[in-house]
Amino acid sequence: MTVLITGSALHTCFGDQNATFTALLAGRSGVAELTGIDPAKLNVAHGYPIEVPGEHRMFRAGHWLTGCVASALAAAGVDPARQRVAAVVGTGLRELWAVERSAVGRVGADQLDFRDAVSRAAPAIHDVLTVSNACSAAGHALALAQDLVELGEADAVVVGGADAMTESMLVMIGRVADEPATQVRPFDVDRAGVLLGDGAAAVVVTAEDPARGPGPGRPLARLLATGLSCDASHETAPDVAGICRAMRDGLDRAGRRPAEVDLVLAHGTGTARNDPAEASALHEVFGDHRPLVTAIKGAVGHTSGGSALASLVMAIACQRTGIVFPVVGLRRPCPEAGALRLVSGAPQPATVRLAQVNSFGFGGVNAVSLIEALP
Amino acid sequence: MTAVRSWSVHLPGVDQAVLGLPGDPLGPAVPPERAHELLGRKGLLYKDEATRLALCAVHRALGRGPAEPRPAGPADPATAVVVSSNLGNVAVVRDIVGTVRAGRGRDVSPMQAPNASSNVIASTTAIWFRFGGPNLMICSGATGGLDAVATAVLLLRARRAARVVVVGVEPADPVAQCLHRNRAGGTADRPLRAAAACLVLERSAEAGPTLGTVGSFDPAVDPAAGPVIGPAKCAEPDSVVLDPRERIGDTFGAAGVLGVAVAAALMTENPGWTVVAGDPVAGWRRVRLGVTR
């Protein structure tokens, strides 16, 4: 049994999913100077922030997630009071910003996960799993959501991804950069490293089972599978073999061949390490087949744990419009990516039936999702 | 069905007999700063407290000898790792921010970078013991330990792994203690206890020793019938109750894994334990451990 994606929502520095897709098609970057930090101390000056009203400053990720969960459930027509609905939320940074900023004694351990954020949007959902799997967290959440639906543990699962940039992660980005990056340039020869983006996303996954009758919402795409692997080789550096295992696991579970993939939403962080490793893995898995490749992080930054879901929502938009947005920030491909069919400069019309969404995280945790367009 | 093949606990400063557990052949649990006595010296530099405790628990559950060298060779893609911890990296995160405020980013060691990520315990476990299967870090609050066990069962049922190493772990550094004390649903008389527990789970259809079988999970809305590991109020009157929180303190995100480990150890005394984890705010979750057949 495969499952359907019946609702989606996205919140990035550009706004909602329509605003984000429009910005991607226009090749716009949401990069901005960060306020409230000391660039000289951190060696980071830019990011892709979402401006937030004062009362939600402390728990921003949860605030955005609540909005996305409510929108996605409404779009899917799923009522958690009438169906068995679980939630799986992927996050890299949880609400650690509050731990960094508050006086010791002002924050409780129960405020670090996203149970409350989901409850505010859907009080009838009691089963909320917070998966903190770094930059591929939402990809891992998608895998578990499909398993829960396929094995009959839930009628529907709302999958969330949310992260607000933290100072400790900005420090680490500044610590490994020679010169602070001013924009994320995935697969570019002059890429200077990654910058963080704020954001959240949610999709609703429901069973596709003719015996159960038509699904509640008008489905957006079919989620075929998500492949998972762990490099088990290095805490921070990606590993081509581990990435290839996740891609092949995804294709195997989906029952599809590499040659059937039309579009790859690359992880594309614009770092010295990720982009060559990802390009090598794509070459190794796809061989002579050359699907279109694009990526979102040049436009919306690295939205950490939510980034896989943001890519997935934008991949669905490509499938439904027949237009693939370019890699914002890409001017001249790095040598390792030279043979990839990167969409660059302008949007490209394309029939995208099968799309692959890559996400790789710190610790070598890889998740690769495959979604198929509905007729 | 899912079989518990092996269990361990690593509870520094606790005589595990207070939980009714037999002594471990590797001796009492060493504190994190002495983890090298169990794990060997190489590779522990810059590893945080929770990661060290987790590695010790896995080392014990795998039946490895004292300071036995780490496994070498390719990672096993059929073994997955699921870890539950809520407070593993909070001290590191505060430490990094404090260092920058007192100086600048360059004062933070790049060796700290992985430790800022909430999933460092799960990924380090995979790297240390060469586990290449799905690798998940669960940070779900008080039910997290049982959420991790349920996730492991899901990975086995979905055929994403043939074996899952499940770990529940919390440190008890001052930042962790503070966050734990301030949480809604907590009580002042049950302070945070540094603890790690590990389970090795496989499908029970495969050959191997079965210490217990993991049943289905449900919200603990009514008292459980039969013996309970967890709060007395989650059990029927006159039931046998073993509440680890009353005996050693609150192990928070580790509690569900610890509870299942204790149940697996005590199956011969009292088959059919129900393990309950959670708190009044996050809610309760429970699972029944069946007898070996």
C-alpha cells in the first residue's frame, strides 16, 4: 500500500507555499542581515529569517508549526476528532533558542518538544512524536508517518518540520567558515558555505486504500517511499556510500528504477563537503540517466529539520504546475556537479512524474523520499 | 511480534538491586568521566555526559568485555538505532552561547560542533558500534522512552531493520536539572537522575533468546491489570507495582526504556508486566511485555 499526501502548508522567509514557489520561480533570494546577533563575534552576518511579533519570539518554531499543522489538516479535510490521527514532527534545533536566551529557571524541559505546538492546532491529536534528526529530521518523520499509516497504526499522520535558528548553531557555522557567506549558493564553484533559514512545514499523509473509499481531501501527490540510512562514519562530514544506500533504499521500497526519476530536489547546502558528496552519490545511483536537479536553500536558506518537507512541498508544486524552479544562487557549477542537469538561471518547463527529495543531516543521517504525481 | 533479546542499565551511583535487578558482570556503573574503564580510552575526548552513558549501556547490552576494542569494518545496514533523550545537549548549547558572550565564536572548539546537535547520541552510537541502519533521535518529553521503543517496533515491522538498538538516556548536569525541575508535569520530590538503559530488539520470528515480547502500545487512560512498572496510580489496587521514580529518581526521557529493561529482567518473577511512562501534562503511554513462548 502506498500513501497519499492530502494537504500541505509551508512557512518560509517569503511567506506561505504559494509565495515561496513564486519567489523560487522568480529566482529571488530571501537572504537578509541578521538582527539581534553580533556578526563580529559569530563570523555570521546573514540568514533567511522570518520576522516574528514579540510575544512569539521565544518559541518561534512551535508558533510557525502550529500554523502549518492547522492549515495542512484543513486542506486535507482531516478531522482528528473523528479519525485516528498521529503527528510526527522533525526538527534539528527544537526550541533550544529559548534555552540559550532565557535566564536559567524560566524554561521547562516540556517546552523543548512540539507536543504543545501540535495540540494548539489540533487538540484531538494526542500522539505527538518529536524526532530530532538534524537536517534530515522531516525526511525521517515522513518515513515513520508512512510506516504508521501502512501498518494500520493511524488513519492519517500529520508530518511537521520546524526550526528557528539558534545562536549555538550560528556559532558553529561561523566557526567552520573562512569568510562569512553572504548567500547560499548550492553546487556553485564559488559557494561559501551554508546559512540558516527559519521555517516550518506540514503535510498530511493518509492511506490510499480503495476498500476504505475515497480519501478525505483532494490528494496532492502519492508518497511512494522514504529510504533511510546512517553513514556511521563521521559526526559531521557526509559519506557518499551512506547517501547512496538511502537513495537505493528509497527506490527499492518505492519499486521504482533510477531511470524513472524525473526531478531531484537536492539537499544542496552550498558547503564544501555536501555538494561534491551529493553530486557523486547522484552520479553513482543514476549512472547515465540524468534527471533534472534543483534545490531550494539558495532562496530560503537551510531550514534545518524542516528542510526536507519544504523541498517536498515545492517538489509537489513543480509536479502540479509542470515548471521546475532554478537553483537560486547558482552561477557556475562546481566541477563535481558539472554533469548534473542543474536547473539554472530560469524556470524550466518539465513533466515531473517521479520526484526525489534528498535530505542529509549531521551524524550521517540520510532520508530520501520519492513522490509521484497523480493523474 | 517483537522480541527483547538483551537489556542493560547503566545507573552511576545506584545499586541496581534497588530495582530488583541482578548485578552486571561488568560491575557497577561508572560515572561518565570514567566511561573509558568500560569503553576503552580511544575516541571519548569531547564526548558529552549523555553520549558516554549511552555508549556504556549499549556496550553492556551487547555483552562486550571491559575496554574491549570498538568494532571495526563496514557498518551493519540491518541494525537501526533509536535513542530517547530530552536533555542530552542542553548543557553544551548553554556552554557554547556562554563562551561566545564572554569572548567570541573562535573560542568554541570545532570539536564541540557535533555535540550542539540534538541527535549526537544516536549518531555517535552508530559510529561507535558500526550500525548503518536507520538512526533516530526521539526528543518527545516524558513519554520519549516508550515512544522510542514503539518506534523501534515500527522499524522492525516495516522491515527497515532486522535488529534495533534502543537507548534511553538523560544526564543530570545543572542545566538539565534546572530544565527538568521547571517543567510542567514534574514534581520537586523526584529529581532528575542520570541514567541510561538499552534494549536490543528483533522480530520474534527470528531465532534467538527471547526475554519477553513487546505488545501493543496505548495511552494509559485506565488502570492497567496485572503487575506495573510505573506509578501506582496507573495500576489497579493491590497490583504489584515497581515505580523506579520512587526508588532512584526521575529518569525522564530514559524512563520508558529503563522500564522495559527492568520488566525484561524480572519476567521470570512476574510475567506480564505493563510498563507505563509519562507525566500528568504530557499524558501517559504504556506497553505490556508478554511472556516468552
